[in-house]
Amino acid sequence: MTVASYSLNKAAVAHARRLINAHQYVLDSDWGEVQPRADDQNEYLDSHSWDEYSAWHLGLTEGATDETKARYAFVYGDFHRIHRSGLIACVYRASEWRHKDVELAAHRLLQHLDKTSG
């Protein structure tokens, strides 16, 4: 089985840090229920730029065309706030498939969130 390769989206890491520092987070949510679905993504893209969409994804799919949903991976929030459960999902998925840069970035963000939220 071929696994996609990802590079770390540094702009998304910076965006996530800004959200945490501004206390724009949800500490207790069921990621399976709140993660953005295709309709949510389309609705967001109707009124936001691809750069804004990209800022919600820690991974950039290698070889995928910019300004396509396939380019962006490892979403960590609901397009309004960062979700602790979303970061945990990113750590888990990146770890499972050995995407070390994304895994470590998500882990550092999770630690920053936990420290900030006290």
C-alpha cells in the first residue's frame, strides 16, 4: 500500500498557535462529530480563500495541486476554533503513518494548548 507524503504546513502551525494564544479553542469535543465534513469545507471555501483554508491543515500533500482539497491534510479545527480532540487525532494519524514532522508539530501544539488552558 502506498502512503501519501506530507510536508509540514508552517503557516497552519502559526495559525494554530495564534488561536491557542487567543483562547479560541474547545477542550472537550468528540472529533468524530465536529470535524469538518465535505459540505462544511465547501461552505467555508465559498467565503474564504485557499490560504485561509490551508491554515486549518497541518499537512500539505506532496504532489497534490495547490488550491485543491487533496493538497491539505490533518485538519485540527472546525474553521472557527481549534479542538483539542482535533490535535489528538492529528498526532495519532501522523504517528500511525510515520509522518514525523506533522506528528511532532501537532504534539507541540497540544502541549501548548494544555499549558495555556491550565
